[in-house]
Amino acid sequence: MSAFTDRLREIRSAPTGKKIGAFFDYDGTLIEGFSAVAITRARVRSMEFGLGELGDFLLIGLRGVKSEQDYAEVLEATKPTFAGKTYAEMLEFGEHLFTHETAAQLRPQMWQILRAHREMGHRIVIASSATRFQIEPIAQAIEADHALATDVEVVDGIVTGKFLGRPLWGPGKAAAVRALAREHDVDLDASFAYSDGNEDIPYLESVGHPAAVSPRHGLRAEAEARGWPILDLRNPSYNRVAMAARTGAFYGSFIGSAALGFVGGLVRRDPNVLVESAIPTGNDVGLALAGVGVDVLDGEEYLTSDRPCVFVFNHQSKLDLPVIIHLVRRDATGVAKKEVKRVPVLGQILDAAGLVFIDRADAGKAIEQLQPAVQKLRDEGVSLVVAPEGTRSSTPRIAPFKKGPFHIAMQAGVPVVPIVLRNTGELMWRGSQLIKPGTVEVKVLPPVDTSDWRPETAGEHAEEVRQMFLTALADWPVESFEDGRMTRSMKGRP
């Protein structure tokens, strides 16, 4: 039994409710690496990073950060990042960096721990020495009850560059945790905390259930001496050349087969050659060449039992489309944003395959734009495949569902079939261009009857289906992480 599995069991045997805190450090704990790196890269790209600032950081790097005073000097060196900008600009800056860079570093195992605490109704708190601009996006993503961060002074909406109060580094973070516990009547002896850093020993010892997450040397020694759990969350290394070759092989197979199907369809005057044969075959070969397997854990029969229908799936990755094609295979069409139609080759293939392209900027006409798909559902028995989140989520969190797909199901009088995908985001992150080898796990939920739905309650039905996704992911039998970062289910294991 791994320390990770033991931790999940410990969480699930703890008391429920908000009196129990679950405190999470950010850099090196919830994410692999440091969010400040993304800030530095952004400043270098914008040519705002001066030689003086570079010199300060080099000196700090050589000396290290070993005390609150050292950390205060780090904050002083970062002033040029904030000073003179509006608070709104900095929040937007932090959100952009999180969505497009830092979110890709989220540890999936820690997301599983977060989910376990949330199921128990615990008070979720992120406690970080980083600035609030860095912390607010992740706090929203994990639906934290509180975000403890280092705050900056704002005067008339402008950030002055001064930092407010004690930095949340080392003892300062422990003091902030205790203050929050007093204010909200949190039982620290029954609470949990997670960190990777040596400086966080005072913070970890402030709770009854600390855990060291892939700890640095000093914290590891302290955790071993005190008997604290050590969660070693290894990220496997990948050969990027091999990944590039596999990704190229996938696209080559997909596009090559589709092109042959397109030409074959023209010669035979039968467009179904492309949709029913060429694309699924090329897609399957491409996934195999990319080293991606698809394992349907439950409900495979629902992929065919109630057609036509509206298939809905959670959207994490560019890899979702190939996986969905592999699952649904035939007699179906999909929906994509209009920008995809302009992608060379792929856009033309998808257009020929009958995809419906919608203008997401014109949300008022979304349902009207989907009418061709409704007609196919009604008249041709062709199913519709839609991602009701509307766009890829930046985290494993399921975003709110749009009502359009559920209106369509009502209008066409067909059921909704939820397809729950787990870990496509781990194999090909939102911003990534390369596919990692691994297995995508899938659960297909029973068809949802829409015959008694009404348009005025479409939002409620969308949320009901979303809750089915949340429950399915919460109940996923993931207990072991023997292959490092790539999570794996217990299906078929003793």
C-alpha cells in the first residue's frame, strides 16, 4: 500500500465538515515547479526585465532563501513586476499565466487529494508565500474556501509595489494558518496540511495531519524523524524527440487516411467513405502509433444502445476529439468553433465530414447555428457529439455546462449520453503540441431520457448532467500511482 493510498484512506476516515481544514502550499506542492518562473518568462518576453532586476535575482539565487529576511528581499526584487500597474491588470495577468502556463504543472495526484477533502466537506485553504495575483486563479480552480497569500498595497486601484504585513514565508505562513483557524473555529489538531519546502516545517507542525509532498532534503529528514507521511509524486521523464515522432505519426495517419477517404468519396460519389471508414481507421492507427490506448471501464454498451442521441463529454485536451472518434465511430457528427474550419487541411477534412461550426462570439445564435445538427438527428438518425463546457478546461475541474446541447436533445426528442473522460489532459495538455504515451480511461453513463424536459428548465438539466460527471470522476477507482505522474485505475487489480 502506498503512502498516497494511505493518505486517501486517512482523509476518508476523518470527520466531515468545515471544522476540518485542508491546507495546501502552492509552488512545488499543488504544482510541480514554481509559478514565479512563468512570471519571469513573461517579463523577459515583454522586454520589461532590466539588467538590475536580473542582477538581483542572480545574487538571490546564489545566496539562497533561508530566512524571512531573505524572502523579504526576494519580494523587494519583484517590485518592478507590480509597481504602477492597476490591481485589475495584475489579476488579469495572473489569470492568463495560470490558464496558459502554470495550470499545466498541476499534479494530478494532488488534485485527487483535493477532491477527497472536498467530498468530506473539509475547509479547503491554499496557503502560499506567493502574491495574491498568483494565488487567486488556483484558488478559484480548486474552489478554495480561503486563499492565504502575500498581499500588496493598492492605492486608488494602483499597486504601489509595497507589500502588506508579514510575508507568508515559514513562521509567517504558520501564523496566518493559526489566525484563520481561530477566526473560523477550525480544529487544527484534526486538520491536514501539505508542503514540499523546508521553510514550511512550522506550518506543517501546526496541524495534526501534516504531509511532505516530494519534499526537499531538509523537510524529508524532518518528516522521517517525526513520522510524517511522505508523498513522493514522481513525474516520469519523456523523450521529446520520441514524443514529436509519435505525434507526427498520429497526425500523418489521421490526415493521410482522411485525404484518401476524401478522394475516394469523390470518385465513388459517396461522402460516407470519409466519415464511416477513412477517418475512424486513420484515427485508430494514429492513436496506436502515438502510444495512446483507450480503456472503457464502464458502459460501453451505451455507445450504441440508444442512437440517435446527443453524446456529451468533458473537454480537457486536443486529444479528446480522436478519443471520441474512436468511441463513437459512425453515424455521428460534431460541433466545433468556427476558427477550427480555418485550420489548414484539418478544417477542410472536418467540414467534409459534416461537422457543424458555430460562432462562439455570437452566443445568442448558438441554438440557431445548431439547427443543421438537429435536422440530422431527426431526419437522418445521426447522433451529435458536443462538449457542453464549450472550451477546454485549464484544470481537471468540470466547468459549468452550456444549455445548447440539452436544448438540442429536447428539440430532437433524443436522449443525452454522458461520456466521461479521465486523464486526456495528462497525455496532451491544453497548450501542448506533443502527445505523451499512455491510456485514456472512459466511463459511458446510462442514457438520460429527455422526453419530460422543458426548455425553461434546460439549465437545471444541464447541471444535473454535470453532477453526473462530477460523481463519476469522484468515484473513479484510482488508488495507485505506480507509473509516476500518470494515474491509473485499480480495474482488474487484486
